[in-house]
Amino acid sequence: MRVLAVGAHPDDVELLCGGTLAKYAAKGNKVTIMIATNGNVGSEILSSEEIAAIRKQEAEQAASIIGADLIWLGYDDEFLFHDRPTRMAFINAIRSANPDVMFVHGEQDYHPDHRICGEIARDCRILVTVPLIITEHKHMLKIPHVFIMDNLGAIGFEPEAYVDITEVFETKAAMLKCHKSQDSYLEHMYGMDYVQFMSTVSSMRGQAIGVRHAEAFRSLPMYPVSGGPHLLPI
């Protein structure tokens, strides 16, 4: 199976579905991580260009832990918009990964970049199969099944399915720890312990199904439904 996780920022995918991606990868599935923005406002001391370069390196390191490919679109952090050029870039990127399953942000998440990124990805799931929409990569032959990732902090999200990530929790944590610049920035700005925040949420989701750590998802409830929770890794 080919799996694509679409995140608005470097580190979003690790926070929201890193354990699930690790399980897919361990089972021999092809995993791709696609990042829409470059994180270029995530520092209180570096220039936008400097922090963007660092965050790309960190994203590459995180992806390499599970052998995932990385697609880096490079849009400005905090200013992602749903216009024609951006939609075309998403279509081309999704086609390059050619996923059977796609993970995207939900429409109720707190961050505008998250919401817009998820909206574009959802709106592109059918368009990637349309031959007359011409991009560098050829159109796909089937519509991928879309899973909605948990909201940050698990706020306002009603899960439909869970993945037990207890056995790969340390892998998820290692992926997240690659994002050292964001860890430092969040601690400086908000006094936030990055890994502890992730651990608290995964522990809470795990309690719902009687395991130590879990991640939560919903299938996109829109026509056509091309799969279901059985596509998640056991």
C-alpha cells in the first residue's frame, strides 16, 4: 500500500499520525510525508530564510527514521491560501506519491494553515484522477481513501477509529525530537514541553481503547467512500 500524510507544517504529521506511519512503514508499505509550509516564522532569533532551511533539514531527518519520502512545497508559514496555483501544486504532489490512503487535517482544527491544508487536500482527492488537469505527474487511476487526523490537543474531535501505537511510541517520539528548533521555540514562547504534550494526547487516546498510546482518526464522510478503518495498520 502507498500512504501519504499531508501536514501544514513541519512536525504536524509526527504529532498527529507519526506512530501510524511508523507502523505502516514497518509492514513494508510505501510512506510519503508532504509538508505544505516551510515553518519560516518559527524562531525568535533567526531570519525567515535561516529557520526555513533548518526546519526542512529537521523534516528530512524525521522522515528518514521510518524511511519515508518527503515532499516539501515550501509555502510561507501562517499564510497558506486555497487558490488555483496552490491547488495545482497539491494535485501534482499527491499524484507524485500516488497514494492508496491519505491522511489530512480536519476542518475544525485550531490553526488556519491546518484547516486550509486539509481543505485543499480533500478537494484534490478526486481531481488527482482527472486526465485533463495537466501537471508534471500523470493523473492517478483511483481516488485515495482519506483519513482525517486528530485535532491538535484532541480538542473538538470525535474519533471513529484508533491505531494502537504503543509498540512504536518511541519511534514517534524520536521523529518529533528531530524538530529541535520547534521544540525550543514552543518552550520559549509558551513554556510547552513538546514531547510531553504529544505523550499526554496519545495516552488519552490510548485509554479509550485500553492501551498505553494511540492515535485517533475518522474516514472522510464524503462520496465516494473508497475504503474504511480496515485500511489502518493493526
